[in-house]
Amino acid sequence: MQMRYRIEDIKKRINELAGGMEQITVMEVCGTHTANIHKYGIQELLPDNIRLVSGPGCPVCVTDHKDIAAALSLVDQENVVFACFGDMMRVPCGDRSLYSLYESGKDVRVVTSAMDALQIARDNPDRQTVYFGIGFETTAPQTAALIEAADECGIRNLSVLSAHKTMPQAIRQLLGNGSGIDALMCPGHVATIIGAEAFDFVADELKLPAAVAGFEAYDIMAALLCILNMLKNGELKCVNMYPRAVTRHGNKEALSLLYKVFEPCDAVWRGLGEIGGSGLGIKSQYKYFDAMHRFDIRPADIKEAAGCICASILCGKSMPTDCVNFGRGCTPDRPLGPCMVSAEGSCAAYYKL
Amino acid sequence: MCLAVPGTITQILDGYAQVDYGGVSKQASTRLFKDAKVGDRVLVHAGFIIQILDKDYGYELEKLIGETMGFTNADEV
């Protein structure tokens, strides 16, 4: 559709608004925003005093070492088929990864939907299928749908390793005090599920202007324009700049299913540490499908790779290029840290684009 | 991982919709959006319909941008 305002018009207005402003840092917390900001060269369209930084928005990057170690331990079990999204395959954990175990002959399968794991379980009735549930509110309802379907269909040889997380608590912890961040670009597809209203606290409690953003160059520039306008006028609001996909209250059906199967639990985020109530644990009535309940595993305590600053990058405190390993010991082909693994990781986006 | 793709529903059967993405057609679960119907323009994420896209989106976003731009007429840009 032909839009009335061109990106060039928005860029011009952003430049006018930014004139005379101090250095402004805008954080986004979505891996797809990270990737697309680099892909579309958004930073290059902005004046020098507007800086974009990535926060803990890449699900692969924020998954703690212990969760990866648990996944590897489950793959080590006899008679297990392990199903996960492709992004997780090459996350290093010590000298191993899901991919290295696959190469060594273990049955690790890449799926493109949680429901694929149900079919794998059906096709392998004599084996245990374990699905690795990662991601935020966008993916968690899909894992809930998998567990619900397995329960309703009487599929008993399926379980889930849940490393799901919820975004608001992490934002509160990260941007609570003295973060140096001036505004937040809110994740569009998390907001599709939890609603634009779920980010009102950014303005109301954290006193930062915020805009829910879509993923095209036009959407991202429109959200930045909105944010700068609020900064210029001293307004504190969370504005939904992705109205075609985000409603005020979100997807109630998805939320209802999410909390039918999961309940809040404490979770460890790489870079941020443990955050109370920021994880999603499987409720007691579905405990049968909890892989940590079904298998007796003792994951190894693995340390970060020497020199890796992924934790600091995830908090927006360091840039990928600050890392001594960036582009040398750590590349997308041979990643040392998680931010170099997924296409949505900050380091991978910097390296490729 | 939050990448979602817009498509159009061409058929619905047993909790799954056939979604056309400009020539490529794939199945998507309707479990997270049971009201979805044939002809709807939907957002699909990892095999699940997560939202029906607002057909008036262009107008709404333009309105929002226009308010921010401080203009009411495109000629003033």
C-alpha cells in the first residue's frame, strides 16, 4: 500500500526533532528488531546523537548456560529424540552444543513449529520426544498448545524443557535505575500476544517514553519518530505504533492458553541473572509433561568462554565491537558466545551487516 | 525468533488453516486464534496464527505518524 509519508519524510522530521537534543539512547528488546535495524541500515538514517542499542531480546542469547546444559544432558539420555528450533543448535556450552551432539550421532531434530514435536512423538511411540521451549510470550503459547494437545490426545512419550521467559520483569530490572537508556522500542510480536497495555509500565513506572514497533523499516522509523517527539515534548506514554498487528489487550485466547499450562517462576537470564517471576514453569496438573520432572538429569556447571562479554552486550552496556573475541575467535561459523549464534543476536547482526 | 509472516487463509479444516503467502501455501494452527476464517489476512508465527491483521492499518499508522509529524496534510511535508 502507498503510504502518505515516505521514510525520507520521517527521517527529515527525526533530524529536526533531534537537533539540539543531548545524546539519546533508545533500546530495543527484540531479536527481530536487532536484525532488521542492521539489515535496513536504520542507524545510518539517524543523526549522530541518536544511538540504538539492543537489550535482552534474542531468546537464544538470554537462555542461561544451565538451561543449555540441561538440554545437552537430555540429549545424552537413552532413547531420546530432542526437538528444538534451529537457532539453538549451535549455542556453545563448554566444548559441546546441540549441533555437535547431532554430529556425533544423537537424535537432535530441528523443527519449525512446536506442533512438529507432537508428530515426532506420534511417529516414535517407543522413544521419548523432548521439546526445547524457548522464547518469550510470542512462542510460549505455542508450547502450551503442544502440551495441551499431547494431554488431550493421550500422547505420553512427549515432554518439554521450558526455558520460556516473560519480558516485562526483565525490562523493569534492566531499566529500573540509572540504566542510561532514554526510551524503549517495545517488541511488536510480544505485544501482539500480551497487548500494548502490558508496556504502559515503561512510561508509568520507569518514566521512559516507549513505542510498540513493527518490523519493516517504515515501522521502525515511525516508532523512532514517535519516541523522539515524546522526548522533545516531555511526554511519557507508551504508544502503539504497530496497530495492524497489536491491539490494546493482546490475544486473549493465546494468553488464556499460556496461563492454563504455565505459571510464573523465577528464571535466570544470561546477563541479567535471576529475575523473580520472569520465567514460565509448567503447572502441576501438566507436570507429567515437564522434562525436568520426568528425567533425572544433573547438568554440568559450565562457565562462559574466556573474554566473552555477551552478558554485558545483552544489558546494552557494551557493543559487540567492544569484545576482544569479536570477528577473531568468535564468528558466526565458530561462535564463542550466544550473541554470535542466532541471526537475531547483536554480535551476529553486527558481524554480518 | 519473533519473525512472523503475513498470509491469507484459503481453507480451514480440523483446527488448521491453509495459509497462502503469495504463492506458497502452508498449514498453520488456529489454536491461538479460533475466530480466524477463510479470507482473513493473518500473521503467522512458527506455524500458529497469532493475529488477524487490521485491513485499515495503513490509515491508522499514517494517522499516528501524522499526529507526530504535526501535519494534517501531506502537502505540508
